[in-house]
Amino acid sequence: MKTKTIYFIAGSQDLYGEEVLKQVAINSQEMANFLDERVPGASISWKCVVRSSEEAEDILVQASADKACIGVIVWMHTFSPAKMWIKGLQRLTKPLLHLHTQHNKALPYDLIDMDFMNLNQSAHGDREFGFICTRLGLNREVVAGYYKNEAVIKRIQRFADVARAMDYSHNLRVAMFGSNMRDVSVTDGDRVESEIRYGWNVNYYGVGDIVTLVNQITEGEVENKMAEYAEKYKMHTADIEAVKEQAKYELAFEKFFKKERVGAFTDTFQDLHGLKQLPGLAVQNVMAKGVGFGPEGDYKTSALMAVLCQMAKGRTGATAFLEDYTYDLTEGEEIELASHMLEVSPVFAADQPRVEVHPLGIGGKEPPARLVFDGIEGKGIAVSMVDMGTHFRLICADIQLVKAPKEMPKLPVAKVMWKILPDFASGAERWIYAGGAHHAVVSTALTKEDIALFAKLTNTELVVIS
Ligand code: MN
């Protein structure tokens, strides 16, 4: 994560003389170095003290052009007349964090004089800078507080995570094997707008492109993949040939992703020509590596999953696609079973997943190998993205993942259960009013504050249900 950089820029002007500007540089470097040590999500790199319109434009153009730069932190050590920031900010394309802080923590009451006040006037300068950002209509993050406060560091870390996810999003390529499932509405969307707003380059490929690769997989490659499965999972089937079939699918996906630089994909069981099984185990194992996935041609959920996995990098917790399926509606104890036919990521497994082979019940294909397990418990969020026609909307709901109250011996899929918050009726009704999908990215690593920051910085409408 440290290969990505956030520029740290201090604002000032020429009015104060060389001595003061030297001190501004020393102090701001010290602060940038401190934050760099405390924030694992990106390198925080001190760049310069901006004194003029030309310098502001130069450094913000440089930040915008630098592919390693994922964001910019700006702080006014002294007063910095903000007209000098206009042209630079107009050309800034990276996420902006305005840090409202000071080099000194407490006031040196006994010693404070005019020189000290001249040097340390962010209360003055940051308001001037804030005005021009607001006047320009910039979606930025403002963080106020002493820069060594844990709460401030935490918010800068969040900014680093979200900025890194946005950078990843900007470069994300999504492969759709087959198209959107016939007649399904919520999974569909405007792929041009997705690329304009989030950078997602979403392209259709014939499933035959995967079949060709599947048919070229060697026995040796399959053995290696089977060894990977055996190391991670319990083999709980006599039908090893069915498992090998999934191993071939995964190997074919991996080759395709590498060649086409793909970070997220979709499939649809309506278009499996040339594949004997619906990809199950193959998709599950790939998802656990942070590759985005959406079933039924759901490219939005797939891309969102890849982006949120990047955001969650370095944190503890699970992040992946999940699908709403069926309920226990016992009054006051309502629980949802979120369990797709097959494609549940093993990141949600409470114990070691078992590889099993069973008929699917729909689709008319051979019984697919899949991972079977019970889900983890804990606090989480469910995030859904829908296309409203005029704009995209994110819906983010707090959920509580819970243990299944009873065994389900006749349901051979992965089973993740959660309680909708604050209570079933309020949570589910709001989700439905908001147009939330039956597909979501669920995370126990991210919070609604992370999603809110992502929504703000990408200028996306957000509905929070908490
Ligand atoms: Mn669905």
C-alpha cells in the first residue's frame, strides 16, 4: 500500500519573509513524516510550501498527472490568500483532504508573541482556503483537530483507504462473460456512466473465450490447483472429476484475468455454452483473492466488490458479494439467509469450508462442486449500487451477522445469516424504498463512514440505513 502516495502540501505566501517560510517548511515536513509513519494505507509525502498561484497550479497539476499519487492533503500553516489556489484546484483530479490542524498543540501562553501568531494561524488561513473549495464546489474531506490525535490519524487513514480504492477503481477492468440475465432490472446499468464516474472499463466477452482456455488446461496445472484446494478446504466428495472441472475453470479465469488485466467479472447461468457446470468453487476461490464477482451479469456489484476489497486492504474482516435469499420471519427474531446457489466467498466462513458436489436444481447442467460452510458472526454493512437512470445510488445498511439458529442438513451451500438493523421492518422497508438490490457487497471490515466518504468523493448519491 505504501507504493501509492498522498502529497502533503503546506500553504503560505511571500509576505512573511524567508525565515518564516523556512520554519513553515520544517514544521510541515515534520508533520508529514509523522503521519507517514502512522498511516499504513499510503505513503504520505511532503512536497512543498505553496507561496503563489503558479506554485499551487504546478504542484496540483503534478499530483493530477502522477500515476502513483492517489490524493492530496493541504494545510495552511499561515495565511495563504486563496485566489492563488483557484487555478490549481480547478486542475486537481485527485481526492483532496483539507487538514485543519496546527504544528503546536497547546498555546504557549507565557511566550506567545506576534511572531508566533503570524507563523501559526491556520484558524485564519484554513478558513480562507475552505471558502474557495466551497465556492468551487469541491467534494473534499475536511478533518479538524491536532494532527497527532488518534481520531485525526484514523480519519486520515480512512482517506488513504478510500483514495486508494478510488485509484484502483479508476484503473479497474471488468469482464462480463455473457450479458445481463434476461429481464432482470436491478443488475443492469449504464456502463458508459460507470466509466465516466468510477473509471470502470466494463466489457462483454463470449463465454467461449473461457471455454477455449478451459480446454487448454493441462493435467499438471489441474493437480497444482487441486493441491491448493486440498490445503485450504476439506474434500468432502467422491466425485473428484467434478472438482477438477472447477479447477480448470479457475485456471482459465486466472489466465484470462492476467491477459486482459481484469479485476472483476460476471457470469450468468443463461450462458454457459461449453461449460459442464456453473462455476461455483472456481468463483468462490477467486473471490477470496479480492477479485470482484457478480452473478447474473451484475457488473456493478462485481466492480464495487473489487473496489471495496481494495478499500479494506490491511484491515481485519471479510468483504465480498452476497445475495439476499430467504427469511426466518419469527416475530422479533427475523433473520435473513444470504446464500446464493453457489457463489459465497469463503472469506465469510466460520470454519474450514468443505468441497461438496450436488445438483443445482436449475440450469440443466451437471452437479457443480462448491464450498459449503457456515458464516461468521459480527457487525457489518451491506452496500448496494443501483442505477436510477439519471445517476447511480449507493445504499448502505448496518447489519448484524449471526450464527444460524439451527443446522440446515439438506441445504448444501454456504450459509451466511444476518439480522437487518435497526429492526427487520424498518431496515427492510427502507432498503426496498431506496431501491436496494438483491445483491450487495457485505463487509465486516468497512463501516458506513468509509462508504460515506467514497460516496462524497465520487459524487454519488448515498442512502444510509442504520
Ligand atoms: Mn440475484
